[in-house]
Amino acid sequence: MTHSPVTTDLIKKYNIPGPRYTSYPTVPYWDPETFSIPIWQKKLNDSLQQMPADTAISLYIHLPFCESLCTFCACNKHITRNHDVEQTYIEYLLKEWRLLRSQMASAPVIKELHLGGGTPTFFSPQNISYLIDSIMESAVKPDQHEYSIEGHPNSTTTAHLKSLFELGFDRISFGVQDYSAQVQQAINRIQPFRQVQKVTQLARETGFASVTHDLIFGLPFQTQSSIRATIDKTLTLKPDRIAFYSYAHVPWIKGSGQRAYDERDLPDEHSKRRLYEIGRQQFLQAGYIEIGMDHFALPQDRLYQAYREQRLHRNFMGYTESRTDKLIGLGVSAISDYWQAFSQNVKTVRDYYARLDKENSPILRGHLLSDEDLVIRQHILNLMCCFKTRWQAQDKHCRNRIVGNLDEFEKDGLIRLLPDGVDVTKAGRMFIRNICMAFDLKLLNDNSNFKLFSMTI
């Protein structure tokens, strides 16, 4: 199997700043004028009170602590080696959970649960078990569920894996990034292959059904030979899923960490795209199937099965196997999504504690989606999950404003414009962010925030 050719001219043309579309509207375009905590609280109360007893929800818990700073990282994190912070943070998480739980008429069915960070395995197995057990005292775990965690290869222990599996977790993703010693030194992420091999095998022996390896292309000092070597090693472990992310170089947002190396140490736009093409070809030749943006899965993996059956969903936890319309985010900077509204918590541990000490919501900001937002949101979700979307009767107003933005993509062979919708071609999959941008009327009407986004390539 070979990859579709992409010319240098196309790379130059479409290599512009753009969102990754874990939400629509994207966070910079949330409207503070229509959002307030009292309005959100009323909508939340109404939504939770009216929620049928068997309605499934998703739960994301942000665990922000890391022992050291990975300089490539764009996540919200707090660097410390003091593990005494674990218990305090967990108690505040549970306080936030109790505030939300008090507004629910019945125990929620938690179909999806994800622990992200930060470094979730910074927390001890005992503390993780205490957190999840405490939440589940007032919730329901259905037979069919998807519980997952982001694990650091250096801090994930056998005890972690056993405890998590007993709690119902059966999917784990390990941040590998790259195996080159020079690259690891530059990004301050030192983890030898043998350590990743060890925790991958331990996860499988424990009973985890799906193991993901996260790789990144475009890192400082990466070369074509080094990326091939990294992927060759990855393929010997045959992870069930591979996430192949583009490095987002945004030091003006993420500060000193990403200034630890010079921009001249990064591959240029053509070299970076070539790194992606090399990796993509290796994955496809090894039997992986391209799933959505940045993701590859083996045919037996549940994520591929969801893609094949058009059940794939995307939210702030990434790609998931099925859709729930309510995602509750707990913790610092966590985002909640009730389909018609978003909210995000305060971004520092200090502010998070201060809000909850006063029994106040830790929400910092949010957005109430308009009818137009909901239409566009669904189209972008369709493109991200299925590489196609279809017009609906209620889309007429938006459709007339969007179709003209798509002509150039069709001329370049990246999409097919059909009477009833849009299909993304194989070549177009590499430019899915750009194609979604053509639907993003908020972005196109005001490009002053483009600099807030990473380059699409």
C-alpha cells in the first residue's frame, strides 16, 4: 500500500496556522458576552435534572502534576517532585464532583472515563484507586465502557496497571514521542526503548485490550532516518493504536519550555511533511488503517471498528468509540461539553482550590452554542471522524456561505463536492484541518486569532 503523493506546492499553500478542532467553536472564539456562570448553572441544572436515569456520560479528569518539564509539551501542567500534593488535589477533585453530583437526579452512568495530564501516573496506584472508587460510589459503571489513562513509560508500574485494570480500565496510551537520543535530550524526555517495551508488555499481560503509542513528528533534530528508526522500533511492539501528532511550536503561548531550542533546530515545512509521509507509509505497510486525523489502528482494534461502523466520535478526550452528549471535566483547566454549551475551569491549582474553598464553581469561561454553531459543529465532527459530511435541510443558510470556500480544495484534488455534501479524498486527509477551516465561519470572519494556533503541517 502506498501513500497519496502530495506536492511541495500544496504543502506551502496549506501550511498555515489552524485549529485542531477538538471543539467548535474553538476556544479563542467562545463568546464571553452570552456566557455567564449563572446562565451556565441554570442550563447545567436543567440538563442534569432532566437527564434520564440510563443516560450515559463521559468523564475527563485532569491530573496536572509532572516531575519534570518536557519542552515540547503544550498541556496544562504543574512541575513538582513533591508527591504530597496528590492527596490534596484529589480531595478538591472530589469536592468538585460532589457539587456536580448534587445537581443530578440520579446516579450517572459513566460510559467513558479518561485520566489525562500532566502525568496521571505521577499519582500513586493507591491514590488513583481512592479517587475512582470515591467517584463510583455515586455513579454507575455499565458493562460496556471505555476507561483509559495516559501513562508515562518511566512512572507506570505493575501496581498502577493492576489497580487500573481492577477499576475497569482497559486502554492505556504511552507518550513515546521519539527514540533518538539527541531528540530526547532536546525535549527533556529521556526514556529508552527497553522501558517502553517493558510497560507495553506489562499492560498486555495485565489484561489491557488496547495499547496506544503516541509519536510526534517535527521535533528538534528529527531526521528522515531517525523517524524511520523510531517507527521501526514501535512496530516491533505492534501497539493497537498509534497517534502520530504534529509538533505544535507555539513558544509565544507556552513560554520558556519551547524556547529550550532554536527554531533552526526544527525541520522546515517540507522536511516536516516528509517525516509525516514516511511515518504514514510505514504504518500502512505494517497493516494499520488511517483513522481520523493523526490516528492509525490495527483492524482488530475497537477504534477501527467504530470508524468502520461510522460510530467514531471526537471530543476533548480525542477520538472515542462512541458518542455521549455530556462530557464532564474535573480539575484544573478541564473542559465540560454538554453539546449545546462548553465551559472551562480555571487554569491554576491555586485558583482551583480558592474557588472550591468558597463552594463556588471553578469555571473560568465558556460558550453557549447558537443554532449556526451547532450546524457547523456537526459538519466539522463528520469530517474529522468520517472524512465526509452531508448537507441537511436546516443547513441552507450556512451552506451558501461555506460552499464557495471549498472550490480551491476541489481544484487541488483534496475533496469531491457532491450535490448532497463533501467527500475528502485520500490526498485530502493530510489537510483535514484546512478543510475544516473552510467550514469555520467564525475563524474566516475574523482571522486576528490565527497566531494562536499551530501550523497545520
